[in-house]
Amino acid sequence: MSGLPPLPPIDGDATGRSMIDLLDEEHEQLDRLCARAETEPAASDVLVATLARHLSAEEQYLYPAVSSVLPAGATIASRELAADAELLVALRRLHTNADRSSLRTVTEHVREHTHRTAGELFPALRSRCTEEQLVRLGNRVEIARSAAPTRPHPGTPSTPPLNKLVDPALGVVDKVMDALTRRTTWEEDL
């Protein structure tokens, strides 16, 4: 493998969706949710939850892959983690205030994030990773996303291995709080 973090061995071919395809699809969903949140207050909660899950999964798998396989990957991953930290702070403001100014700030961060990843990271990863590696990483992203927090937690670990331990624990707490408050966290439930 081309310097990627170790992935468990598999018997046969890897099946599933590419990490890049999954994250790219989520970027489109985040753009759509930013627009919906302008007119639908409930979409703001879904935006917060979707973005919190998305950032958690990227921090667990995308950035370590970037760091491992791209020239200057560690520098790029550090830049993205710093941008994510700013986004989590803005997301926390949106979660607690849900005002137009907070939504505009989050929307700007989301647009910058999707532009950078789609224009720079994804093409570079596609050229340096096999489709099987990207599918195996996609499988990990799906698992991480399902266990991830649904609320922003700035200041928690953003790199493996600690984020792979802390994020699922926070995810359990967040999901309990979501159930108790009947908070909508999935777009299909809007």
C-alpha cells in the first residue's frame, strides 16, 4: 500500500463506495443544507449534525490518508485541521444561536472547505491511491460517520488515535441528547 495507515486485511475484493465519492456527495448535501437552513429553521439542526459527523469522519480517515500519501501531505492535513477547528467554533455558535450571521459564517466555511477538497485533495488522492484503497477507506468513513458526534465539540482531539476513541463516545452522548430532545439530525427526516 502506498503509505496509507494500515487497513485490516480482506478476503477477496473490497466492496462499497470510494471515500472520495462519499465525501464529495456529503459536500453536495452540506451545500444543500446551508441553503435550506436560510428558510427552514429545522434544517439548521440537521446541518449542524451532518457537518459534525462529516468533519469527524474526515479527521479520522481523509487527513491521515492525505498526510501519508501526498507530497507535503502533513502540511496540507495540518492546514485542513486548523480550518476544521475554526469551522467547529462557528458551528458551535450556529448550534447555540441559530442566527443568520452564524449561518453565513458556517456557509462560507463549508464552501471554502468543499472547494479546497474537491479542487486539491480529491484529485491528488485519486492519482496516488488505488480504487480498492479508496473503497476500503470509504467503508471506514461510513462507520466513523455513523458513530460520530452530532454536535460540534471544539477542542477535542482531531487526529488519530485519540479522535477514534473520543468521537464515538461523544457520539453516544449526543445521540442520547438528540433522542431526549427529539432533535432532527438527518436530512431525510426534515
